[in-house]
Amino acid sequence: MSAKLLHDNAHPHVVKITSQKTEELGWEVLSHAPNSPDTALSEYHLIPSMQHSLAEKYSKSNDEVKKWMDEYFASQPAEFF
């Protein structure tokens, strides 16, 4: 399994020496979406999945929301994460 670098276009990640070292180490570079600087790549499958699961559901309290989230994450297979 190779190491992965989440590339968020930060200056240290785009300078030539860092790019060369990343390539030398054989790291897989995960690009950050240019149009969503606030959303991490790990959230791209999470948000739509949660949205789909929450469709037509209403909660009356924060405790209900917390309970739903605990159950939602507990029901996901390891590959989800």
C-alpha cells in the first residue's frame, strides 16, 4: 500500500522540490477539487450518502440527530471509510 498525499494546492505541496520528492517516494497524490476548497475529498461520497439517508426524515432534538449519526456510521461497511 502506497502513501497518499492530499494535495490542497498549499504552497509547500506545489513547489518543485516537494513534487519531485513525492514522485521519488512513489506517493499517490490526491488532488483537491479546484471548485470546492473547503470540502475534503473524503467528504465527496459522505455528503451525498448522508443526504440520501436523511431524505424525508425530521428530528425534534439534537439527541435524535446524534443517535441517527451514530447508527448511520455504525451501519457503514469498512470500505465506506
